[in-house]
Amino acid sequence: MVANTERPRPTTIMHFTHIDNLPRVVKAGRLFSDTSVGPQLATNVGAAEIKARRRHRPVPCPPYGFVADYVPFYFAPRSPMMYRIACDHRDGKLGCYPGGDDPLVYLVSSAEQVHAARLSWVASDGNCAVGLTTFTTVLGELATLVDWPLMRARFWRDGDEDMDRMRRRAAEFLVHREFPLSLLAGYVVRTMDRQEQVRQVFRDAGMIEPYVDVRPDWYYGYKRGEV
């Protein structure tokens, strides 16, 4: 564990999905775990091999099950997963989701909101697909479980003095089975065009437009072939 008590309050958590998925998410009124999402995903941005590992990685504390039985949230933007998505797009990597991070939408809430709603949740100190990662179900333990200075850092690559930064930057807050959109504080996108797209999804659904912030610094935004 990391000896640091500077946990931000509220403790922001964020899940991202492709904007193509948003109409179905809004219609359902909730996010679903990977094992129960079914046809909700119009565009899947996850790597197949990583998803497979998460389906077999047990969660060692209540309510147990496997990592894929939970809706995943990160504690920081510009995650290692988003970096892989951005790089696959930049490099034109075959066999991967090709669209990059620009169409991805963050759904933002807080650990306190989830806890107050009495949803079952589990937090990790790093990438849940990695065997040495540890877990907790105690909100107060997030202060020492998560590396908060690393969550605030713009750069998180492993270095000679610390070969575990990438794993720790991928610390997660997992909500069991499903997450209701009523617990969201808002949405974050990369551009004003994407902001309008998200608002239009809600207008098309006959719903009140949510708070949608534009934060390009939450993205990598690599273009195809960019060095």
C-alpha cells in the first residue's frame, strides 16, 4: 500500500465508453458489467485478451465473483487503457478498435455517491487484471490504498526507480453488476462537437440535457501516423 492520506474529497471516479454506446446506456438508465452488458455495446473499445483475463480474475472480498462482474471506474483520466486506445489509432494497429480516444465519453461520479447509495463496490490499488493487485471494501482505506500523487500526475510510465507506476495508475473502483446513471455528476468529452453530440443523445431520448464538460487535457488525442 502507498502511505499517503491525501485522498481528494469528493473522490472522483470515471468510466468511459464510446459515444456510439451512449443512446443505449441512456435508454437503460444504467451501466452494466462486462458479464451482463449483452447487446448494449454498439462499439467495443476494450482489448479481447484483457477482457478475457478479467472474466477469470477473482475478487477476493465481498461480494466476490470476478472482475468482469463489476462496472469499472478509474480514479484519474488519461489511463493506461486510454493510452493504448490512442496509440492503436495513431499506429493503425490491425485487429484493434481503430477510432482512438476522441469519441470516448467519460461518465463521472464519486466514491462517496456510490457508498451513500449502498451499492456493493470494491476498490483496487492497481490494474485488476494483475495478480499482485490488492482490494478493499472500506471507504476510509482509499487514503492509503490508492497512490493519489500518481493519480494527479500527467505522466505515469514505469521508470528505473519505480517499475510499478503503470499498474498503480490503473487503480479501479468497481461497482457490482450495474451502476445507475442517477448517481452521475456529469459527462466529460474532448471537444465542443462531442459535447453537442452528447446533449443531442439526451434530447433524442426526451430527457433533460446533463452537465457536459469539455476537457481536452483528459485525453491523448493522437492523430493517425502522428510521431
